[in-house]
Amino acid sequence: MTWHFERDQLALDLIASLPLEAQFAFFNLIPRLEEDPDAVTQPHGLDVEGPVRMRSATLPGAITILLISDNTRRINLVAVINPSAQP
């Protein structure tokens, strides 16, 4: 079974909220995510053992937060963080 990036409405809205350069970078990241999501992301938050984990990927001007499920082999984009907007 291969990995699948979920292209749901939330993901599309979050991608659309990214700066243009980050949008292109994210679309280039998707095939690599579907190949091996752990190789192209870093742990995010608590890095605990289990079938579901949070990972992050740094893009130009943004950090994306992904939910990765070993059971379903799905990858969901759940948040975008703009580091320059942080207090």
C-alpha cells in the first residue's frame, strides 16, 4: 500500500493561504511525501510511538503541520504556521 496525501477542502484552503513561493514548494513536496513522509518531514510536538503522528515540513515563509497515519497510509495537512506572524 502506498502513501496518499489527502487533497480535501481544508488542505486546499491551507495551501491557498500560503505565499506563492511556498505553494509551489508544497506542491513539489507532495510526491516526496507520498513516497516516504518521514524522510521529508520533522517530528512536531510530542514525538511518540504509535500509528498516528504529527510531523512538520518547512517551506519558504511557512511551516506546514501534517497528520500521518500508518494504519490508513494517509497524510493530512492540518495547519500552516507563518513564523513571521508569531509574537
